[in-house]
Amino acid sequence: MGMTDEELMMHQNLNSLKSKLKQKDKGKIVLIGDIMLDCYIHGFANNLNSRAPVPVIRETSREEDVGAAAHVARGLESMGFESQLFGIIGDDRAGINILEFLEEEGVSTDGIGIVEGRKTTVKTRLLATRESLVQGEQLLLRWDVEDDEIISEDAISAIYEQAVLQLDDSFTVILSDYGQGVVNDEGVEKIIKSAKSKNIPIIADPKLTGLHRTHGVDWIVFQSRGFELMKRRIGENSSDLAAMKLIETYNWKHLVVLSGEGGVLIYSDDEATVHAPCTLPELRQMIGLIDAAVVAIAISISNDLDVKNTAILTNAACECILGAEKTDSFVLSREDLTNRIGEIAWNLQVSKR
């Protein structure tokens, strides 16, 4: 049994993408967003507490790593891009650790503002399993340390002024909004206006409450649960109609929906909807899914890929995350992405023999 015409085209696209990924990408990207520290604590949860119905965790290991926009920056750097990261941290231990982690991997920290007395955002996850089980670690708890103080107008203005100056030799802009205050109305309006005047495409991972800041953005990335929420908000049952309505309302060019086991859907303002199905038999975790998708879209822009190949590449990047054994310190790399695309192509070929 041979491949259908559609499957043959998919196989050819996968091989073409694999060849492109073997050539290291170059170019500068302006990345603006919230920066945080992720902490992962692993252990065994064998018993319940005697005074409350909660598990007692015996810690076996812990790791710290950069998160949010800083995690995107690491992914871009691993692909060969020069990411100019702009954001805010505090002058505390967590902030210092973020700078050290980024500098060790060659990510520029010149655009990161350090605010005296501010708490750096830290997200800690407790993951555990029973000691008798070989696998099956689950997230039991997450707690966040955040600063409720609004970032000063002077600090935010300085970030965007520097970012605008970096646009001349950049090929794309990424806005990574985790609701911590760096991505604000005035600053985003300034960077979008400047990028548009230079015909620089913009990728945005927005908070649903911040969609008013995304008018004219080229690539918007949602996870499926966010898209479903937006469908209810605008009173549409049809995914296609909801996507087109959002694209028209906010003047987006493309809306990318990450659906986990449902794969990746890309809705466009002037092209047919494209779907890249997930090929994984099992999903292990989803932490960092949007970050991986954003990196893949940046690669697509760098290589001038069409929407179909962008969907295939983005889905492969998401599968690297969905199939990861561990959530801590996982950064999408060129090797991971190339190997995953090769595996998808091979599995497609073998299944049709």
C-alpha cells in the first residue's frame, strides 16, 4: 500500500524541512516579555500527612531554570539566532540566577532591567510519584512568588526605547506576555508601529485579557483551551467562524492554535486553514508548548516558509515538548527538532509499506 498524493506531499515537505534545519539559522530577533525563574522539585509521595489529606513528599532532586520570555530566548539561541531579550527582574537571588543562566548559554542580557527592591517572579512546581512505580511522575502543586507592585513607567519606557533601536537589523519581533506588566499598552503600540514601518513581522503569545494590544500582529499563538474560551466569549460554536472573526477583529494575519493530541491548526486571513496532526502515541507533558511553537514560527519566518510547512514545523516542535521525559531544563534544540521531523517522515513511510 503506497502513499496518497497528500501523504506523499507531506513526506516531501518533511524531508525538505529536515534539510533546511541542517543549515544553522542566523539573524537577530527582538524579544520583549516577562522573565521568570522556574523551579522543579522532584520526589516520592508514598504517604498522606497524618493531620490533613495531603501527600507527604520526600524530595529527591530539584532544578532551577529560566522561564517565560527567557525560555524563548534560550530556544532561539539554540537555533542559532541572536535574541535581544528585553524584560524586568528584581535585584534578588532569583534575578541573579536568571542572568547567570542566560549568560552561560550566550544569551544577551543587556536589555534586561534590574529594579531595586523588586521580587523576581518564581514559579515552583512539585512533581512526584510513588516510590514503587517506575514512571508516572505527576504535578502535585505549583506556587508562585510575584511582585504586586506595578513596574515604573520609566523602567518600561527605557525597555521599549532600547528595543526600537534594535529593530533596524532584526527580522522579527516576539511579544511574550505572561501578565507581569512588561507587555503594556503604550510600549506595545510603540514597538508594533515601529516594526510595521520597517515591514518586520511580529509574533505574539498574548494573555487573553491583552488582545487589545495585538492589533496588526502577524502571528498569534493560542493553546486550545484559550481558543475555546475565546469562542465562548464571542458567542461562536464553530472554530472556523470564531477564528475568522478574531482575525478580522484584531487584523491578525495568522492564528495558530496548539491542540496537544489534536495537533496544530493555522487559520489565516487570506489562505485556507491548515492542520498538522499530532503523531505521538502518548503525551507526557505540556510545559513550554507555546515557547516551542514561537521558536518554530521564527524559524519559518527566517526561511520564508509557507503556512503548510509552518504548521508541520510548529507541530514537530510541539511534539518535542509533548513527548519529553522531563519538564525541567528542557529547551527545544535544532537537534531535537531535526530528529523529530525525521521520525515523523520515517513513521509515515513505514506505515504505508
